[in-house]
Amino acid sequence: MDWLYFVCLVCFSGATLGVLSHVLFGLFFVDSPDYAHLAALGFLHGLKYSSLWAGGLAIVLCAMRAHREFQTAQTQISQ
């Protein structure tokens, strides 16, 4: 279940960063920006690119969490 949580978290973060970056770039570089269009385009781009990395990153985060829990359990057993 942790894996799915991390995948959703990475995808949500990517979509949010996509929206923010497209709207900010539109604000600075486009003469009369359509913010709704830029936000939608940023959402799609952010979700697309973050979903490419989400699965692998989630596996790595799960492995890091499991290792940390294992180390904590080993420390408690040895004391």
C-alpha cells in the first residue's frame, strides 16, 4: 500500500509543479496568456512526466523506508 501512496504523491507533486510552472512562465513570457489553458496544459505535462518517474521512485522510497524500519528494529533488539 505504501507503493501506491508514493506513486500518487509523486504524480500529484508533478501535476502541481506543472501547473505552477506553466502559469508563471505564461505570466512572464506571453503577452495575453489564457491562464486556464496554461494551467490545464501544465497539469497534463506535469502528470505525464512525473508518472514516468513515479513507479521507480516509489520503489526506491519503499526500500528506503523498509531499510530504516529494519535498522530501527535491529537497534532495539540489540539494546
